[in-house]
Amino acid sequence: MFEHPLDLIHTRLSSGLAVRDWPRYLGECYKALKPGGWVEAQEFSVSIGCEDDSLPPNSMIRRWHEEANRTFTAAGCDLRFDGETLKQQMIDAGFVNCVVLEYRWPMGPWHEEKRLRDAGAFAMMSMLADMEAISLAGMTRYGGWKMDELKVFLKGVKKEWRMKSIKAYWPLYVVYGQKPEDRSKDE
């Protein structure tokens, strides 16, 4: 695969799109790493969380997440990600010292801490700019949505996203593990 074994393999935002088969991918990473090398994945789960009750169960934002996950899954792309599952898959592939770190990425400028408030504002702007492109193909081809209905729905979702009172977030996972120093495990 590579002329020289690698020290680190890092992926970000690959789940469900670039990487659809984590066990296979991790097996390839294991082969490509030198003993003592590390693999790390930084992945969002496209599943909305909320710091409080500001995002009601019947919100358009929650419905959009349900529809996006349903239609992307139908297209063969699961956008829901679980750090503990990936950690176990790393262990199953032979990695040691596996760790999961979970963070909450604000989806809007609501956070008290400036750094996270700025990150949330950027995430919201990105979501507002990209939502239609993310939604159109999947929801019309795999979700049965009509184009005119979808555009009205997305307009409502975007309106909710702009509400500063909603304290929504996406789970962000950092999962990493190490190829053992002992080469006998590779034989």
C-alpha cells in the first residue's frame, strides 16, 4: 500500500460518505501503520441534541434530521455516528489504547463561551448555506419529497435555525487507537 509504514492516519468528517465500512477501513489502517502508530477519526453524528428544552420534539429541525438520516441511509450513507461503536471496531481490528472523546458542537451562536459561540455561529451559517444542497437529491430521490414541498419545508427549518433561543448541538467524537508495538500480533 505505502512504501513506508505511517506514524499517523487521521480522518475527519468521513463517516457515511468517504468511509462506509469502518471495520474494513480500520483493517487497512492497521496494515499501513508502523508498530506504535496511531489512527484517529474526528466525526460528527448528524443527530441533533439540545442543552435544554428549547428545541421541542416536534420542531422542524428535528424533523429535518430524521428525514436526512432516513434518506441518506436509504442511499447507503449512514450519517449517524457513535464513538463507542468505533472504539470497539478499533479494538476488534487489533488496536490498543483506544479512547473516545465526546464534545458538543453548538449549532448556533448560543454558547456562553466565546470560542464555542463563534464556532456555533460558523456552523449555523454553513448549515444555512448548505442545507438545500445537502437535502435536495437525497430527500427527492429516496424520501419521496416533491421539490416544491421540500423547498417550503427547508424554508421553515432555516427559520428555526436562526432562532437564537435554540441551544442545539451536534455530537462530535474524537476516537483514536494505537497499533501495538509488539509485531507478533501482526503475524
